[in-house]
Amino acid sequence: MLGSVEMRSVSPVFVGRADELEVLHDALARAAAGEPQALLLGGEAGVGKTRLVEEFATAACREGAVVVLGGCVEIGADGLPFAPFSTALRSLRRQLPDEVAAAADGQEAELARLLPELGEAPRRLDGRHDEEGTARLFELTARLLERVAANRTVVVGLEDLHWADASTRHLLAYLFRTLRTGRLVVVATYRADDIHRRHPLRPLLAELDRLRTVRRVELRRFNRAEVARQLAGILASEPDPAQVDEIFERSDGNAFFVEELAVAAHEGCCTGLTDSLRDLLLVRVEGLPEDAQRVARIVAEGGSTVEYGLLAAVARLPEDDLIEALRAAVGANILLAVPDGDGYRFRHSLVREAVSDDLLPGERSRLNRRYAEALEADPTLVPADGRATRLASYWYHAHDAAKALPAVLHASVEARGRHAHSEQLRLLERAMELWEAAPDAVRDGLRPADHTEVYPPCGCDPATMPLRYLDLMAEAAVAGRLCGERERALKITKRALHLLEEDGDPLRAAWFWVQRSLLVQGLARGDGWKELATAQELVRGLPPSEVHAEVLAMVAGWSMLHAPGPEALSDAQRAVEYARMVGAEDIELNARLTLGTLMVDAGDVEAGLAEMYAVTDQVEKRSLTAVVGRSHVNLPAALESVGRSREAIEVLRKGLELTRGMGLSESETLVWSNLSESLFPLGRWDEAAEAAVNAISGGQSAKPRAGGSLHLTNVELARGDVADAARHLADARAFYGTHDPQPQNDIPLAALTIGVAAAEGRLLDARAELRRALDAGFLPGMQRYAWPLLLAAVTAEADARGLPVADEGRAEVLSDTFEAVKKLTTGAPVWLAYERWVRAELRWAEGVLEPGTWSEVVAAFEPLERPYDLARVRYRLAEALLLSGAGQEVRDRVTELLRLAAAVADHLGARPLADSVARLAQRARLTLARVPERSALAPDDPVEALGLTSRERDVLRLVAVGRSNRQIAEELFISPKTASVHVSNILAKLGVSGRGEAAALAHRLRLFPPGEEEQTAAG
């Protein structure tokens, strides 16, 4: 099915391009098999990119694919935000209305930012920017395309990327990085000869080249034989060889110039009379009647496409004369009527550029003024989604500051509403450029059209006080931060603060210092504290305001991560109080999450968790996107900090459901990271590793990728995969960087560094890392990270007893560690158990292995759901018992302890522990054979007997009731690709050839109770 593919070539014969077509058709075949494809098609202007796309689109339609095309729109030098995507989605909705409606169900308002026909895009009334708004829009767009392409092949063609606005480029990059499922082909074209060193598309092309999933195709020029075939098609006869030689030499094999030269020769023009091919294009235009030439000049300045009504208003010709002029231009193949519309465009952009470049400066500004006046008089002449941008562009290029400034500001508000922050920033910078040139009366009449977060727009009533230059700078600073242009935003804040030195406005100055703090952190140039401290000092003593509340909330949040303690707790309490007083809900909810975390860190566990649960419940009930991510990351983190892992997982699973449903992809990856952390202590290591990989692969920023790498290191180290652990530990360290050290990152990094060093036999390196950690000290609330670090260090010392390298310096290390243990708090049963464990390891490192001490450690861990920890301390108790005596009763107890530890080690794949248990049993000549009757710790499970992991068991249960990979992925919160890998592993382990056989085997062996299957099927 083809949606209005526009044929713009005069050549009736498609020439050459066999290799390129083969690549495109291979992509189509792969997509039809369920593997999405991404291609970049580059070539110089006129080489035949559009014709190749047309040929491929026609062939794809013949094979039953749905084809939609969208082109980047140029208006002067301004690209319309998301123009190619909006056009393509509009075509997709026209061809598949029911499918698009089903795919967009529940997210119509957000997707309306790209496709207004879906509804009205939401707008926040409190002025706060949606920090994840752009990422959410991108994720929902990708999901829409994946869902529509789930059962049919869809080809999306995006043309003229060299004109693309920044938002379009960012969305395309996101799609190319994240598309994993669906029968989808995305082909994007660009003009290679336009991509100079500073062209904004150049970095994107370099980035996409690094993706293995993106194929790049470069179109070469035609050779002489291909030019001859093209000429034969155009002339409908074999061309004279001399003419072929001449046109081949003049065109240098450029397909478009071959066409133009052929037409010129056919019409009797002497191609040798023109000085350049550009002149040839103008000669053809100058051969038109005067009215047709005038219309061509008007269309050239109007943009890529000009609507008939707008053209008529600008041309000011009698309608009959205008139609005759258009007929002449279309007949000469200069202009084309746009399909499915009432507009006109040049057959090729090279012709439009030649005509536009030939305009005189005064002529250009006069035409732009006419366009602006016509559009201002009748806004319905152009589609609503591009109206504001086009009007702003026309007035700006008309050099009328009085008219351009209000129009540019209005366009910036619309760009913000579409999450097109790059375009918003460009428009605001243009407004700042126009500010001084605009008359005072115009500036005095401007009012804040929107609010910039909590920035006080004018200190008084916005309805009566005029917009100020500082207000523009505030909006531009936030737009720059949100679109990734942090350097530009930082320069804007610097200029603003310089202006505020003269004004003496502490509230506004504090707001700009907060922005600088965020920008400095985003640029990895510091931890942002200097800037926050300056803001805090500026608001000290001022009456409550949103700015004051935000400063306190951000200071408390910073302190929670860097320096928790009584002062941070006080700041959080005041932030909550101030936010309530001024009605700033987002600030209040975030401050309450910070407050709850600090209360838990301070030992007021139940009250702190209650505060956080109250916020989380409110967020879930009201679907508050601005807080949902943080609430479902911080609450589980607080639960994990007191050893309530199973409870944390429940919140995290809900967080995955919410963030995925809302399209909050970055928050989702943070939830995956925390989920990995909480699954590990429960012994669900396969799931923990899978969650860590999801955090790494799905994260766009460093934080979730660092956390995922850290937790994956933990699993690999425990399983004895030391080389992989070392590699992922280095990844985590690189992702975290050195610009913003935080104890919650640094201490786990140090603990795993000690673990890897000990596993590699580098005891002195492990000691050096411990020394750095002890010198830094442990702040309040850091016991959850400190106890594992101390345990790793003292276990390494205990295991190294007797080694020559360990003797020197051991006493000092143990003494310093013991001093740290005495100062460190417990605050929860799990850390009380860890304290006993660390003290017991310290004694063993000193040469004292007391069974009574280790019995107490085992007793402390038995009520806790931490199978790996319990297995490790059981192993230590077995060691102690063997050293204490060799009676049969002791040997029987040791055998049972080692058997239990071995069972856990085998189940988890913890090779170092399993090897240690086996060696100890061998030395003691103990047999750890399985007894016929399994204990509760090792149930007689037919699924386990087949060698399936716990996650493979879940997948097989869903396969048995007929679920597809996509359905399995959605139910288990994994990616479809991961589900496919699990299914393949299951088929291999069961020795069957397909899903049907696997399901039949599961039913035949009664692997799952009937009630359990029915519940799954209904679920």
C-alpha cells in the first residue's frame, strides 16, 4: 500500500543502481522476517536519491508493504520541527486508521505533539518543564511504529536530512538506536555534498556509523553507459554518441543534470552557451512567460512547498493569469503540483536554490513581507502545525523587528509545546537578537506567553508587567539544558547573572545559579555544589517562594547524595514546608522523597518509609509523570538499604509498569538498575543479570548504564567470571566519571574493586583500595554500602592467611578495619548480621576460627532471605567445626552444612563458593552426595531436573499457553529479543524443534499445575 509517492523525474526509465536496490530489497526481506532495518542513503544533489527511493517504494508496495514518506521542510533557513515524521505519521494514519488508533491508545495526547490529528497536546499550567518530555515523546513514537509494524511491513522514508531541524535529527537517532522489533524499514536520505565540517548533520552521521544496526549507502554518479541509457529513455530513441559524450562530460554523470541538459538539447538550447550548470537551470526558468517566472520566484522564497491560496495572496495576479502561469511552469517541468494537497513545489531543490539565489536582496525581503502579511491576514492558508514557525520565519527574513519579535516568541512557545527544545532555543536566541531592534512600544506590549519553571517572570502580575530580556534568557537557558545544548545555555546564564549584578534581584539570581548547577553537572565539570551554595545564600532570609522552595529542595537532594546528615534533613523539611506554602506540588513531592530517604538514613526507618509510600501512592493514583520515576527509584532504594529486598522488588515491578506505560524510558532504565540490585541478595541472579543488561542497553545517560554495569559486576564476581567482572567494573567507573563523586557510587565501586583484586590474587591492591575508602570515611546512612566493602576486605585478608605477601601490614589493616567497624551503625537486621560476619572474619584473619562465633553469624542470617550470604557463612562454620574437632557428630553436621552450601552454590552458579566447598569436603574426606529425599531447600522439581533456570521456567509456562515473544516480553518486563533468546535456550535444553513441541512436552510431563496455567492464560 503506497501513500502518495510523488514522482518527480522526467526520465521514464530507471537506470542502474542494481547494487543499491539489492541492499534495499535485502532490508525489506529482513524486516518482513521481523528484524527492523535502518538505512542512510547519501549522495550529492541531483545524483538520484529520490528516484531510487521512489523505485524502492513502488517495489515494496508490490510486495504488500505500507509505504509512507516524509520530507524535511525548509523555510528560508529554518526547518519545521519534526516535519518529516509528522508527514509520515499523517500518511500512516490515513492508510491504516484503525491500526494507528490502536497503537496510540492511551497516549494520544502526547503523540499529538507530532500528529495533531490525534488530539490536543497537554500543556502544564504550572510552567514547569517536563524533564523527560522529549524522551517520552521519542519512546512513544518508536513504540507506535513498532506496534503498527508488528503484523505488516512498513517502510518509512525520510528525505532531505540535510535540512532537518535538530529535533528531527534527535528523534531519528533515537529510533535508530532503540528499534528492536517490528517489520519496519526506515530509510533516510541526505545530500552528501552539503555536509561540510560544521553542518549539524555531520555529528549524527558519525554517531550512526558506529551503530551496527545502521547501513549507509552512498550513491555514485552514472558512468557513460548509464548516461547513454538515461538519454535513450528521455529522448525515446538512441542518442547520438557525440551528444552522449558531450552531456556526460558536462553533467559528470549527475542524473539530474543529464535530464536538464537533455531537455535543453531537445528544446534547441545550446548547452555550450552557459557558463555553468546553475546558469542552465536559470535559462530554462527565463524561458518561461513573465508571469510564470514571477510565480517561480515567489515559490522559491516561500519554502519547500507553497499552498495555492498563500501563493495567490502573495502573487496578487488575477486567478486566470495565475493558473496560466502555473500551467506554464508545470508544463516546463519547473514546478510540480503536490499530491494530496493544493500546493506547488519545484521539481528539484537545485532549481529552487538557483532561482532563490538569483533574487535581489530587496526582492527577497519584499517577498517575505508579502508572505507574512498574507498569512497574518488569513492564518488558514497553511496547516496549523506549521503556521507559527512559518510566520516567524517570514517576518524575520522581511527584516521587520517590530513584527518579527512577537511572531518569533509565539513560535518558541509552540516549539516548547512540541518538546522541540532545540528549535525553541534557536527561536529564543533570535528573539534576543531582535530585542534591541524592536521599538519600545512593541516590547512594552509583550507579556510572558509561558512560564519558565519556577522563574519569577516579572516579579509582579504577568498580565500588567511587560516581558523582560531576562525572561527570554531564562527560557533559553532551560531550553538549552533540555535539548543538550548545555554550552550555549551556560553562556546565557553567565550573561544573565552579569546583568543581575546591576539589578540586585537575589531571587532571579538564585534561579540562574540553580540552572548553572544543573548545567555544570550535565557537562561533567563538577558536582554543582558551588552554584547551589551560592543560590542558597541568595535566598537566605527571603520570604517563601517557589524559587526558595526549589533551592532548598535541590540543596537537600544534593546533600542526600553527597553529605547526608542533620543539616540535609533540616533543609528537606523546610523545602517541604515552603513548597506547601506556595502550592508547588512537584517540588513538595520530590522534597518529601528526599526527606523520607534522609529519615531512613538517620534511623527513623518506618516513618521515613511511610512518607515515601505516601508520595508513591499519590503518584500512582494520579499518574504524575514528573515524579513517577524518582518515586519508584528512591523508595525501593530505601527499602533495599534496610534489607527489605522482596518489598523493594514489588515497588520496582510497579515502577517498570508505570514508566514503560508512560514512555519514560530513562526512568525505566534506572528502575531496571535498582531491580538488579534487589534481585541479587534473594539469589535470583539470572534475573539480576538480565535486569542489569536492560539498564545498560536501554540507558541513554551514564547513570543507569553505570548502575547496570556495577550490578552485573557483582553477579559475575560471585560466579567466578573475574575477567568479565573486571571489564564491567571498568565500564561502571568510566560511566560514573570523576566530576561528581558520590558515596553511593564510590563505596560499591571500591568494594567490587577489592573483590576483583582479591580474586586475581592482588592483595596489596585490595588493601590500597580499602585504605582509600577508610580515609574518605563513611557518612551517615552509608552503612548499606560500607558493610559489604568491609566484608570484602576482611574476607580477602582471612583467605590470604599463610601467604608470605599477606603478613607484612596485616595487623595495621585489621586494626584500621576494626576501628571502622566500631564506628559504623547497623540500623536493620541485615546490617546487624553483617556486623557479626565482619567481626567473625576479622577474628579468622587473626588466626582465630571459633565455631560459636560462626554459629551466631549463621543464626543471624537464617531468618533473612539471602541464600548466598547464608551459604557463605555456613561454609565458614563448617571450616570452624572441622578445626575444632573430628568427632562423628561434628562431621555429620559439617557434611550437612557443606551440602546445603553446595546446593545453593550449584543453583546460583557460584563457582568460587562451590569450589571452596568441594575442596574442604575433599580435605575432610566427606561425601556430599545428594540424599534420595530432598529437603525443602532442594525440592523435587521436574522443571529444575530439566536444567531450566527460574526465568526459563517462567518463559516456558507462557509458551505452554501459546504466548508470543512480544506477549512474553510484556508480561515478564523483558525485551522481545531477550524473550526470543530464552525460548531458543529452552528448545535446546528440552531437545525439541519448536514451540509447539515444547508446549506439548510441558503438558505431557505436567510441569505446571492446571490452575497455574489457567491463571497465566487469563492474566
